[in-house]
Amino acid sequence: MSTIAPQFRLSRFIGSLFDLIFWVILIFSLVGLPIVFIVLFYIKLPVINNQLMTPYLAMTWMADPSRTLPIVKNFMHTTIFKVMAFPGFGFAALLAAATIFVERKFLAKIQLRVGPLYCGKIEGILQLMGDGFKLMSKEIIIPAKADKPIFWLGPLLFVGAAGAFVSLIPVAPGWVVANPNVGLLAVFAVIGFFPIIAVLTAWAANSKWTFIGGLRALHQMVAFEIPLILSLLGVVILSGSLNLSQIVVSQEHFWWIAFLPIGAIVFFITILAELERVPFDLPEAESEIVAGWLTEFSGMMYGLIQLGTYLKLYAFAGLFVVLFLGGWNGPMVWPPFPQDIVTQGITIGPVTAKFPGLPLFDQEMLNGTLWFVIKTVGVILLILLPRGVFPRVRIDMILHTGWYKLIGLAFINIFIALGLLYAGVLGPGGFLQ
Amino acid sequence: MTTQLPPGMHLETVDDKIMTLNVGPQHPGSGHMRLIIKVDGDYIVSCDPDPGYVHRGEEKMAEYRNYIQNIPHLERPVIHDSSNILYPYCLGVEELLGIEVPERAKYIRVIAAELNRCIYILYWLAIYGIFLGHSTMFMWPAGDRELFIDLLEAMSGARVTHAYLVPGGVRNDLPSNFEERCLRQVEYFEKRLKEYEAVFYQNPLLRARTEGSGILSRTDAIRLGTTGSVLRASGVDFDVRKKEPYDVYENLDFQTIVLKEGDSYARSRVPYLEMFESCRIIKDALKKMPKSGSVRTKLKPNPKGGNDEVYRRIESGRGAIGYYIVSNNRPEPYRVKISVGSFRNLICMPYLLKGEKLGNMPAVYWGLNYWPVEADR
């Protein structure tokens, strides 16, 4: 199958490439560099390794890899890196993308299909990218009588709230974007945003299906938020802290799921409902209400909602790991960093590279991340599994479950936690701790 | 709170609490039809089915074609149950023209009809699964359907619209190794069917959702004129194959599935249990079938019916299908009237949906074993 145009000529193609490079260099040197210097004139330059980091110094370091590392290291300790890349958005989006791919293959295996197969050489691994490009290239259609500002704002708010949720999850000791002392309360506050966003967008789209779907989402999420909050109180009672990192540290010896299995089960069910996943996907029940509150979204607006949904999925799975499965705690399996590379440098052929300021990531952080990711992936797979085996439930069944059964179970869980605390088994001063 | 309309517009009292939903024709849960549903909160106060979007005048078309030319277009309403919708036509035309069908052809017709019934029910079950949000139950029957499609392809050469049954027998004989192949695939399929039970019918969420919803009592089922699986799910022992046996059904060993509950769960279960009986029929027919012989009585070119009329009916996947054929000494029929199960089951839908929750709508709707294209004809 040839994709080369019939009038294609290689010489002309190469010529056009040179043209492009010429114009890029010209515009960069005439416009880009002056702008960079004008900006640099006004901002305060950072000092790295006792040297003022001017642009010339930065370029010199780029030519010499061993001198680049301090920049990288310095960057990795900034908040921007934490927000954008590692414990924040980039890491979560990577896991979310992997989740979508794994979900499709996993579900296909349950249903005796093959799933994505052709896009990308290996098992359709690039299918997600293809879908993303398709969504980006599609037209965004807005209903004529929609409340346009709020309709536009909906997906952005959704991704924003999901990102805020992600930023609260500690991945490794010290590696968390935001670490407030009332971390769990902050989580509850962020979760409380999602039904509001659903109802706002549903109302703004001005359609009957989105309206019904939005009301369903509101009922469902509100009904399940209370058991969600109550089921986590047991953990707070035993660990004596609302700070998520402190909660992880308190599980150094025992995971709370061993003492509070009821709370873990209730929390898991509420996760399914909050994420609108099967069997609680009523707000998007396509045979009754088309696509629920997502009916009128098209193109990348829908893509953003999906991105937010999967970020939320990762964040909830991470929260489950942090609260019940011991977070980053686990046996030290990561090999220690060879110290002589730091002290003596490494010789590759004729070049001897020195790494001042290494190690970039310490052993504890890498080990913690490894265990956190393993546990989170396990929980995500558990969240995906019901989609293959359960039908959808009805709204009255879901409300009955939320308001009656789960709240009762959550209270039983709190009493178990209080009993363990006052019997002197666990908690501050307990004989197991 | 009711709003007063201006004088002259009192068609009905308008209630602010009532919302009208047009489910269809462009709705993932409707099919080629529209349901005008009025909801009060989550409860349906009235439902008005509006079929007719795929009406194509099959009955009128049949008046302009001769008895053989009618075959391909008459199976169009239900292309995935094409043998069964042709069956009563063939029986009627044979009676009109006075044709004897060879014994082997009768068995082959029964096998084709039962295979096609399984194809239809599997398709129906797949959509029932996805209507209830059970995606595995969509994929499994859709995949297992291939077994029977392959068998019918070997018999007739076509995968969907077979045009295999013709007045006078079947179009062509079976391929050489058909018996072993059919037996093997049917036995494999029976094993697969048992897995459906575990993953779908014994699923606690499915039972909680469908049991006790949309109950159709025995008297109502008879009074509203339902047929097929809907009738049998309400406890009425009626199956055309048993009560008015055609071809060789009286020689074959099978049971009529009757459930007493009359709710959505029973209506979803009757076709599933009927697939076991279909497999029994196929295996029995393969055993009792004459191993050789003619499969088709040759007709005269352009045969003419007498000045006569005939009504024949059979049991299809959706209930009884009846053909009323009138001829007036011409090669074309004077009038063909088709009575299909889908349309007769649709009649009870407003009764079932009134007072139900909106979430029960897909289960009740698809449990009626309704195929919109067949109902419109």
C-alpha cells in the first residue's frame, strides 16, 4: 500500500525541508532570541552550583552532559516538575493511558475478542494515540440553545478537579504535589466538586437526556459520598492523622485492610459509584438516556471528559492504596545506586563522565514508587473487572444500596476501629504499634 | 400543578411534572421505531409506541411477483430469521399449488428453521445483554452465532439471507459432510449455552433488576393477543410446533418451554431455554432424516394457483407467523397478508410500561421479543 502522492519528487521534498530549516533558524535568531533576552533581563536568574545561570551557561552545559545534570536535578526539585511530571499530571496521565489500553485488552479477553490489534505493530498499542488524534480532529458541536460559557467550562472544570485530586496522592516518601495536614478533608472537598460539574454541564447543554443523566449523577454521587466519608473515618481513627503521608507512615507494620476489611469493601463500592463505572454507570446508560450527561459533548470536549475520568480512576485507586494497602510501604527490592559512579565518575570509551550532585532519585523513592504503582495497578484492575461480568443496576437500587446498606456497614466499620483503639490494640500507644 | 391552556386548546391537561421523551428513532435503545414516553420523575406514566419507520410494503410487492419471485423479498423483514419467515409462505403455496414435498426435504427444512431460530435468538440475546449494560453478554452470543451462520452458509451458500426454503422443498441438497459437522457444532454450542446461565441469568444484579418488573398476567397475555415467548413466559402452553404440527415436527422429540412468572426475567429466559430445545430438535432430525433422496419437487414454469385461499402459520423466534394467501388463477397471488409475532407483542407494551421505572424500559421493551422491521413489514 503506497501512501506517496503521485506527483512526489524526492528532490523537491528535500528542498522544501531545507527551506523550512532556513526559515526556522532565521525567525528564531531574529525574533526568538531577542525575546528570550528581553525576558531574561527582567526575571531573576537562578544560582546553580554557585554559578549564575545565564543562557550562555545553560547552553554550555547542554553541550557537556555531565554539567547538565545539576540543571536537571535542580528542575526536579521545583514544584513545576512535581505538578507537571512526576507525582502529578504526567505520571497520572501515563498511568491513565495505560489503564485505557489495559482495560480494552482485558475486557476483550473476557469477551473472547482480541481488542485493539492493528494500530501500532504490537497488539494495537498505538490505538489510544489514534483515538486521541481522531477526537482532536473532530468538530466540536455546541447545541444552539446551550448555555455556552458553562458548556465550554464543563470539561475543563472536570479535568481540573481530577488534576487537583491527583495532586493530593502521595506516591513516595516526600513525593507529593500538595501535602496539607488535612489531606483527607481536601480529598473530600475535591470529590464534592464532581456532581456539581455534572449537573452544571447537564443543565447547560439544554437537552432532556443530559438533564436526566445529570440528575442521576447528582443523586448517585451524593448518595455515595456519605458512606465514602464514613468508611474512611476508621482509618483516620486508627492512624490518628488526616495527612495522607502520615497515614501511609502509620501502616509501616500492618495495612489497615487487615483490621478494617468492611471499610475497604464499602470504600471500593463507593469508588465504583463515584467513577460511574459498571455496574453503577447509570448516568451514562445508553439504552435508556443515550449517554446521560455526556450526550451533547463532541470531539475533544468528550476527550477531555474521558481524560478526567481516567485521572479520577487513577486517583481513587491511589487513594485506596494509600488508605488501606500501605501506600509506598514494601520490602526494599530496588538495588542501591552504585556509589563509585558518584565519587569517581563513569568511563564510557574515551569519555569519563562525572555526576556531581547525584543520585537524582534516591533508592527509597524509587522503591516506594515501584510498590505504589504495583498496588495501584492491582486496584485499577479490580475496578475494571466488574465491567465484564455485571449488568447495570437501576437508580432506585443504587440509592437503596447507598443510603441504607453502605452507611450501616460504614458505621460498623467505625465501631470496629473504635473498639481496636480503646482496647489498646492499635492506635497511639497500642501494643501492636 | 396544572397550567390552564387558552380556550380551544384543551386537548389534554398539561402537567408541569410530566416530561415527554422521544425514545427513537435515533436513540441507541430504540431500534427502528419511536416510543413516546411520558415520565413523572423516574416513573413512566404513559408509553405510545410509534412503529412504521421501516415499512416497505412487502404485502403489496408480493402481488406483483409470481410465487417463486416472491421468495427473496419476503425474507427481508427478518433477515436473521429468514428461514422461519419463509416457512409459512412455502407451506401455503404448496397447499395452493398441490405440491408434495419429499420426506428428506421436510427434515432439512426443519433443521434449517431451527438453526435459524438459534441465530435469531442469539442476536436477540446479544442486544438484550447490551440493553442491560452487560457487554460480555453482547459479545458472547454475537460470536457464537457464527457457528450456525457457518452451518447455514454450508447449506445454502449465503450467510444471512438464505432463500433456502422454496415451495416444493429446499433449494439444494446438504453438503457431503454436513451431518457430522452440524452435530459437532451443536454439541459445542450446548456447552456454551450453559456458560450463559452462569454469567448472565444467575447474575444477582440482573435478577434483582428484571424479576418482578413488567408483569403480564396469564389472562392479560391471552386478552392482548400476545404470542411466542411472551405468551409462554406468562404460563400459556402454546406453541404452533406442538399444537398445529407442520412438516415433521410431530415425529420429533422436544418440549414447549412454559414459565409462570410473566415478568421480564421469565420473558428473557424462555427464548434462552428454547435454544436447548432447538438443539434437541436438530440432533433428533439429523438422526431420523432419510440419508438420501430428492430434496425438491420440480414446479412447472410460472405455476398458477387455483381460485383458492389458504392460511398457514408456523412458530418463529418471535411467535407465530401466519400467511394468508389468496390466488385467482394467475401466476401472482391476488393478496398476501402477513401476520407477524413482533407486531402482536408490541400491542402489550403500553400496558407493561405504565407505572414502570424508566430504568426498566429497555428490559421490558426488548423482552417483548420485538423486531421493528418485521412489525412494519
